[in-house]
Amino acid sequence: MTYARYADSLLMDPVWTDANVDIWVTSSIYETLLFPTPDGLDVKPGLATKWELSNAGKTLTLTCAKA
């Protein structure tokens, strides 16, 4: 893959990525559990095919499809 940009990536760990140039690369490499909906008000499936929030709102259970 050839990817042209104006700067080099400093980080490849998606946990620590905070600059746009890094985010563009990591979002092309890593898959996420959930994606935001286009309006930003909800989430849609990614690797997680099902999710459930506990009644207390303190626990989120994610279920992923088997490969």
C-alpha cells in the first residue's frame, strides 16, 4: 500500500494515537469493536456484533463474531 501524506507517523499504537496523520494510518490498519453512526448519536457493529449495557450503566458486555 502506498500512502502519501505531509508528515511521518510518530505512533502506530491506536491507544496513544492523537495526531491526524497517525489516526489516518491506524484506522486503515486496525479494526474497532464499534463504529459511530454517521450522525454521531449511536454506534453500529464493528468487530463486536452485539453489545449490552448493564442496568446500572457500569458494565458494557461486547460479543464478537467467531472467525
